[in-house]
Amino acid sequence: MRLLVLLALAAAAPFAAAQAWPARPIRLVVPYAPGGPLDISARLISAKLQESLGQAVVPDNRPGAGGNIGVDLVAKSPPDGYTLVISAIATLAINPSLYSALPYDPIHDLRHVTLLVQVPNVLIVSNDLPAKNVQELIALARSRPGKLDFGSGSTGSTGHLAGEMFKMMTGTFMVHIPYKGSAPAMADMMAGRINLMFDNLASALPNIKAGKVRALATTTRTRSSFLPDLPTLDEAGLKGFDMTTWWGVSAPAKTPQPVVDRLSTEILKAMDSPDLKERLHNMGSDAPAIRTPDQFAAFVAAELKTYTELVKRSGAKAD
Amino acid sequence: MGMKIKSQQDFWAGLMFIAFGLFFVVFSVGTPEFLDNLLGTRLIHGYQMGSAVRMGPAYFPVMLGGLLAVLGAIVLVDSLVEEGPAIAAFHFRPLIFIAISSLAFAYLLKPLGLVVASVALVFISAYGGHEFKWKEVAIVSAVLVVGSVLVFVKGLLLPFPVCPDFINNCPIR
Amino acid sequence: MDGIWHNLGIGFIEVFKLQPVTMWGMTLQHVPFNIIMCLIGVFLGTLIGVLPGIGPVATIAMLLPVTFSLSPIAALIMLAGIYYGAQYGGSTTAILVNIPGESSSVVTCLDGYQMARQGRAGPALATAALGSFFAGCVSTLVVAMFAPPLAEVALKFGPAEYFSLMVLGLVSAVVLAHGSLIKAIAMVILGLLLGLVGTDVNSGVLRFAFGISELADGIGFVTVAMGMFGICEIIANLEQKEQREVFTKSVGRLMPTKEDFRRMIAPVLRGTALGSALGILPGGGALLASFGAYTLEKKISKYSHEFGKGAIEGVAAPESANNAGAQTSFIPLLTLGIPSNAVMALMIGAMMIQGIAPGPQVMTERPQLFWGMIASMWVGNLMLVILNLPLIGIWIKLLTVPYRILYPSILLFMAIGVFSISNQPFDCFLMACFGLLGYVCAKLGCEPAPLILGFILGPLMEENLRRAMLLSRGDPWVFISPSKPISMGFLIAAIALLVIIALPTLRAKREEAFAAEDT
């Protein structure tokens, strides 16, 4: 009898521990410098989670190496539910093939909890480029191989890889001009020094609306609610083109399932709350369709596959 | 033939510049082939040079490193010709103590907290000075510790641990 | 012109608006909330500017969540106040302890600190405050009147123009040194090389990091500045045979003399003009302005022999330039939505959270926001000068503390500041290394200021050089082609400046050679 009770207790122990979670403040590692959109969304979520979890959620900025330092730190942290990280397309899907030796494995070292934000990119061209839609752009690029320049926020960024994907699917050759961040690239585009770029919709929207640059298409399968008249690249003939910039929350791989489930529920609740929903919407995100941790994990695996292939074909390298 | 060093400062400055220049050149371009063949492996990889048209990551550092080495050589030669000042004596004591105190602070902060790290820094750096009066230094460090905790941890909300790791319930958080 | 007064009216009304405020369960009516936020901002900014190592970027980032609950205008007024408040505070540390709080305060260290050592800290600080105030007022007027056309000018600067401007800037950096010309050039180049450590923008390759992941994003300016200016200075002071007080006990008057005022007028005017012009250029504009102003003064002043030893022009000009630059650096943000520096990038974040998309239409769609910010800059500058002038008395008192107590305190604040960069011990270790480097360089008669300027400008220069070459498909003549008059102009100016600098040295050598021949 005593043995049975002991066994039952032993079996219940992990659940008991999970029920007690969170018993102390949770650290949310942000692998980027303060102030960027990922950092801001981390702070927004932390504030909301504090209310529902009853414990402080503390953002901890650990910038460096394109986000790898922060993610690696959490991948190697104890899987007790007290250390989380903001993981993004760069650190999960692109960097594994961009860097020759990544210290963590995005599939096996991490448990993906919730997708927070999915932002479409948009193909924009300079006003003095004689191309009013995607077809004209493709024709122009084909007639002037190597003459058009496309800018991006950095080598290996989604803007860069979107451009590479575009080149591959249309069979064109354009020169990639990397910048430190997409804002200087946008500036050069407004001045007409570079011809086109793929930029994140939220950042580009004001200049599109003001007529300083011309938007040709979005990179997602479905049209964006911000620019409902803008066709998608998929519609314009590049079948299957579906690239977004995304980020979410992940935890170390062996974090117990109940903790992950509770986290997921709370984060989703926070994201659905009206004020957070509005703020995330202001950043260009329509609420993602991917909700559960399993859906997220499947999504990550699919993205990893796509981008590994793309990075290899484009020849981009970080070291 | 002895060459007399007319300007000690310039002589060593020249050497320093040459050393830095060569350092950057070698690490940009990598070890030359004959050296690799001698040793069997590639010692230093270096980066792509590219061309003047499409500069690789090694291009700019190599040019600058080379220029630096050349300037260093000019300064060196000049030191044998022109009169210049001698190098003032090195005083190792302040240098070492100040350096150690910063390192002590940095590496003690996480494990032992702000209080211990600050006290270490103040004591070690004060020891590197001319006068060291125990009571005075103790008072100064107490004031500084209290001030720092108030301004930096409470005021500016910097995420520094105040108490050492092994103390579980720190009164100040 | 009528439009301007109307718009400024909107702005000031917004800033002085009385609003009901609910706090701690009480609701107070008629609170000038925006003014209070401005005051909090400039006060905080001054505080963190004075503390070595902690800068506006980290502070603003930490305060971003607080801004969620504020109205957009209040949030931006406070954050802006922190930014230019930090400029004022940074000058204070530069003058008092030879540590540049911001990159644009590096030049203030040169003469400001010397003035402090001569017991003239009061006049130095007052000059900085007054010059900054004048520059702030004028450049805010510039922003109000010329923001959109200036933004267009800024857009005309492409990579070729930036590169040429930086070449000109680096040549002026050489003028900063008062020792050997060749060693100054070598220090600039060494600084350039050290600035290249980290990830290369154009290729994504990690350079000179030797597997140290903390170096992936390069060496930070703060680390180098603390090491080469701060630590080095402390060690140098401790080296004196007997403990002489670093700052003369006979601390003089608080205010500048009549003579000082007379001498500072023209430099302040020139600095303001240069700062207003260069501040609009994203990336390094304000920095270039401050030491461009210094170089200009050194070359044309009849007291140029005093530069480096405590010339008041050497404080007045760069301080006016960097504050003017700080105000005009808002132009690309407010008119085009493009950040000029890391702080502006944070402001964009703050705006986006509030649902304001920064871009050309902010001015037309939200005039209260735009003009309210501009009006708040005036108010902020006024508050800063009122705040800082009486503080001078306190700072001077602080300098009379015996050095043996002062320097551990300075060292502690420096260490805390550097550590807080990324909460890793490595940065302090790097700071110690740069302290050692600075110490060795000082012994060898090489000056740190040219190095640090090369350090900041180096990566920018390379980035723009390679980008210009990429865009021109490898045509090196793009920098001096007639289709790029701005670029050509800067390069010609750079060459001219180099000749002017080298001329005295060459002439001296010729005379020496002749003299040697005669004997």
C-alpha cells in the first residue's frame, strides 16, 4: 500500500511541480538590442503575462551574432520553465545555414511555444523605375541583367533572401546591396540610388502611402489587410511565394509539457486581448493562424527546410 | 656602425605601429603559402580579398594595415635621425592595481553581487594610489555602495545582482 | 512665414496644455503634463549623461514600456529630453574627468579638461551650457523652418558623398593632435582598423573576432572611450611622484570672464552653423560637426597655439556644434521616418507602439505631434540651461575632493557603466585592455583622440566605400565625377586641408635642412 502511494506521488510529482510553476520571476531573453520590434513585442508580452501568471516576466537583452548568442544561452539553460527566449525566423530558420557552425540545433535544442507575430514583406521599387507592376519589373530585370540593384537590411535577412527567391523564380540577375538596417536602404531607394527592395510592411507603409516609393506586391500568400489592393507575388505569377518575417517564444527542449501548455495558453490570451492585439497590429501583424506549440514546431521545421535550401542556392554566408 | 636611437618615444611608437599594421595584414590575408606548406596546415585563414571593383572583407584592412606599417617604418627611421623625447618611466603599480580592480569588479559582479564587487574595486584601486588609509577607504566604499545601489539598481533599474548568489533572499532586489 | 507662426503656436499650445491627470487614485485637473514630462526627461538625460558609460540608448530602451501608457506627445517629449539632456551631461564628464559621455563629446575633452585642471572648470562648464543653449535655440528654429527641404538635401547624400565627407572628417581628425603629424595619422589608421573588428556589413563575414562571440558586433565606443580616456587618465595621474592634486585648489570663478565671453561668440556661431548643417546627415553627422567645428576654430583662431591646453574656443565650438547637431538629427526622423542614430531608432519604436507610423505624413496628419516636439525642444533647452548653470557650483565643489577619494569613485561608475552594456564581464576586460593601450600610447607620445575618431568613422567609411563601388559597378572615378559635385567638393577640401596641415611641417623641415646646410 505504501509503495502504491509512493509511486502515485512520484508520478504526480512532475505535475505538482508544474502546478507550482511559476514560483519565481521568469526571464525572457531578447537576443537583440533594445528598441527594435522584437524587443518591443517582448516587453508588451511580458507586461501582460505578469498579470496572468502572477510572477514578474523580465526581459533580458543579449544582443549579438544575429541573435545566436541569446538563443544559444536559453537552449543550454535548465528546462524548468523559468528561461524563455524570443526566437525568430533568423535564429531558427536562416542562421543554421548562414553560419558555418551554429552552437544550437533549432529543432532539437528548443521547444517552440507560441508564434507571436507574422509580418508580411512588401516588394517596393523606386519611383523613377519604369515598372508599375510585377510583370513589368520582371521584364525590365530580364532586359537589363546585372544592372538593377536591390537593397536589404543585412546579408541573410529576410529582405535579402526574399530578393534571392525572387531572382531564382524569375530567372533574373540583380545585384544585392546590403545595408545596416532597412532604414538606410529605404533612404537610398527614395533617392533612386537603388532600384528595389523587400521591406517589412509596417516600416514601409508610411512611405508607400506618402508616395515616396511604389509598392508592387506583398510576399505572403494572402493579401495584407493594410494594403488590400496590393496583389501578392503568388497572384502575380510567382506561384507558391510565401515569405513572412516572424518571431515567437521558445523554451529549452526538455521543458515539461504542462508548463509549455500553460505558457501557450497565457500568451495566446494576452495576444487576443484588445489592447495588445491593437499594438501588435500597429506593428504590421495580422494575428497568426498558427496557434498551438505543435503547429508552431511544424511551421519552424518547414521554414528551416525552405531557407536552408534558399541560403545554399544564394551562396550567402556569414563567416 | 651603431645606430643611435635619437628619439626613444618615436622608436618604440614606430615599432608598435609596424606590429599592429602587420598584425592586421596577416590576419586579413592569412598566412602565406610557403608557411602553410612548411607547417602542414593553414595557420591563419584570412578573408577574401576580392578586387578593387568588388572589395572583399580583407581589402580595406590589408590596405590600412599596410599603410600603418609603412607609417610605422617612417616614424622608426625618423627616430634614428631626429632628436626626440625619451620615454618616461613606466610605473607598474597604478597600472596593475587599476586594471585588476576593474577586472575584479567585472568578474565578481555576477557571482557575488554589486556590494562585494564594488568594495573590491574601491579597495584594490585605492591600494594602487599613493595613500591608503583603511578607515577612509572603508567609509568611501560604504558611501559609494549605498549610492550605487540607490542610483543604478533602484533608480535606473539596471539588472545587477546586489547580494551574492548563495544568499537566497536578498533584501534589496 | 505666417504658416510658421501658426504652426509654432500649435506646438507651444500643445506643450503647455493643461490636462487632467490620474495618479495614485487621485485625479488632478489642470496639470501641465507635457511640461512635466519634459522636465523629467531632461533631468534624467543630464543624470545619465553625467554618469560615464550609461547612455541615452539604454535608458530610453528601459523606459519604452513606461511610454505605452502615456500619450504620444508626452512620450516623445520625454524621450527627446533624455536625448539632448544626455548631450549636456556628457559635456560635464568630458570637462570634469576627461571621459566623453557621448561620441560627440570626445573633442570637448581636449580643451575642457585642461581648463578644469587649471581651475577654470566653471567657465568651461558655463561655456558649454551657454553655447549649447544658443545652438539648441537656433537649430530648433532651423528644424521648424527648414525641415522638409533639409530632409531633401540629406537624401542627396549617397554612399559616395558620405565617403568623401568622412575622408574630410578624418583629415580634420589629424588636426586635433598637437604632436607629430605622422603619428597622428598612424593613430587614426589604427583606430580605423580597430573599428573594423566585428561583422562586416557588406559580406556578413565576422572579422578579427578570433572566436570571441562578444566581439561579433564589434568593440563598443563606450568601452574604448572609457579605456583610453578614463582609465588611462587615472593611471597617468597616479603616476606623479608625489600626490599632487590633479585639479588646482585655487578653483576660480564660476562664470566666464568678459574676455572669455568675447572670445566665445564667433566659435559658438560657427559651431552652430556647422552642427545644424551636418546634423541632418544620418549616421555620424553630429560627431563630424563637433570635431569639424574644433578643427575649423583651431585653424582660423589667433589663439590656435592654446588649443589642447585650455582654449575656450575649443569648448565653445564643439559644444555648440554637437547640440545643434542633436536637434537637427531629428529632421530625418520627423520628416522621412529614417533614424539618424540608435536613439532615433528607439524613438521610431516608441512611435510605432503608439500607432504612429513615422514618415512624411506625420507633419501633415499630426501637426500637434510634430510642432509640439519642436516647441518642446526649446523648452527643454531652456530647462537644461537653468538646471545646469547652478549645478556648476556643485561640480566645482566636487572637484575639491581629494583625488585619492575621487578616482575610485570615477572608476566604479565607469565599471558599472561599461558592465551594463551587455551585462557581461568581457566589456570591462576590454576596457582594461584599452586602458593599457592608452597608457602605452601616452608614453610613446601618441594621442588617443585621433584614434577614437578613426575608430568611429572607420567602419562607416568602409561601408560607404564598398557600397559606392558596388553601385557604380567598380568605377573608382565615381567619387570625383562631375555628376557628384558634393562628393568631389569634399574630396578637394580634404586634399586642400591636408596640404594646409602639412605645409607648416614641410616648411619647418625645409628650413631645418637649409639651416643644416649653412652650418
